[in-house]
Amino acid sequence: MERRSRSYLQLIKPGITLSNTLSGVAGFFLAASIIHYDFTVMATIFFGTIFGIAFVIASACVVNNVLDRDIDKRMKRTAKRDVASGVISVRKALLFAGVLGVIGLSLLMLYTNTLTFILGVIAYVWYIVIYGIAKRTTAYSTIIGGVAGALPPVAGYTALTGRLDAGAIILFLILFFWQMPHFYAIAMFRQKDYASAKLPVWSVVYGMKSAKQQILLFTIVYAIISVLLTVFGYTGIVYLVFSVALSVYWLYRGISLYNKLEDDKWARKMFGASLLILLAILFLISIGGFLP
């Protein structure tokens, strides 16, 4: 029973589910700084939103395990995943995904609004279908897949506001451009794995040098986008100062180590920095609207 429980937990890709859910939390609290509800109402919407987002993401990850099982078998890092290795059958995995998806979308429908529900459906389909096709066919798959990864904070935000405004768009852009250096770095230090699976990620198609350049380029774009929440009045000077400091740190790491480390080691450093940046910026977004 313990082995099986751990197996099902791994199907939802806990790291992906948690990080995307946290981005939904950040979006929700940014909206809470401008939209005021009774505490009980706010708590109810928060419950439905965050658990709805979490269950939808978890369901999509399980389906991804099923659809990618042949790819996973060809990659050393993923060969032992439970669907790929046969520990969990395709039928049981899909049933698990179905239950998670129904719960997640039902929560969004019951506790949020039509717009947020639609965003949940779009993210689900985009990740499974659009990104699923793109990752097998084009080096631009990371950019295409980034759309789904950038929607959870928007859903958290619209759950309270019920509208797509400048705040929602900026949240989308912040998470979208954060993903590019993060996932390009993974594609660099796992280049051989992706090549063996015949996946056309950027580092495989265009080489490591080009991937490094892309990472720095997208880091610069992220730095510019991240300050827009203050420019448009959603956050104050505290958010601005710390978000700039984070971007400077990320860029400094990339530039200072650019010619000092081997490509895969440089990529791992940038990947590690990206995780720190994500946690910090989500925290800043969550509190930024309540601070001067």
C-alpha cells in the first residue's frame, strides 16, 4: 500500500503541481489587495480557487504521464516513472486523472466564476494537447508550453476580479518569461536525455551556446516585465526594489559565470537561481499590493 500510494503521488508531478498552485495563490492575493470581500466569502473563494487549480494541474500531469510513457522509456531520468515502467496501468492512471480533473473543474465552477473556469479548461487542454504536440515537433515547444504554465496566477487573480485587466496580463507575462530561462536550463543539462528521446528542445536543435544566449535574453525580458506591476500601480516601492534586486541577482549569476563554467554546470546554476527567483517573486506578488 505504501509503494502504491507513493506511485500515485508521483503521477501528479508534485513539484510542478505545487509551484503552479503557489503562483495561483500569488495571483489571488494580488487581487485581494484591490478587491475587498467579507472574510468568510474571501476564504470560501480562496478554498475553491486554490484547490481547483491544484486538482486541475494534478490531473493534467497524470494525463501527461500517460501520453509521454513511450518518450519516458527512452530517457534515463524518466524510464522508471510508474506508467512508463508499468507499475500503474494506463487505465488506472486515466481514471485517477479523470477524478482529479472533475474535482478541480467543479471547484472552479462552483466557487469562482465563468472566466476562471474557462482559463482552467484552456490551461488543461493547452498543456495536454497543444504542448503535447509541440514538444514532439518543434524547438519552440518551451515557448508554446509556457502559455499553460503562465495561466495559474491569472486564474488566481480572476477568481476575485472576474476580469482580464492589466494586472492579469502582467501576471501572465511574469510567469511566462520566468519559465523560459528555467526550462531552457533544464534542456541544457539534460541535453543527452532529450536527444536520446528525439525531442527537439532548443539545446538539441540549436546547440548549447544558442540556449545560453536565449536564457540570458529571456532573463533580461523577465527583469523588465517584473517591474510592470509597480508601473501600473498594482504594487508599491517595496515590491519594486526587491523585484529589481532579484532580477539583478539572476542576471549577475548568468553573466559572471558565463565563461567560467562548463555549459551544463552553468545551466544548473541558472536553474537553481530560477527556483529561488520563483519563490521570491511569488511571495512579493502576494504581499506587494498590501505594502507601500
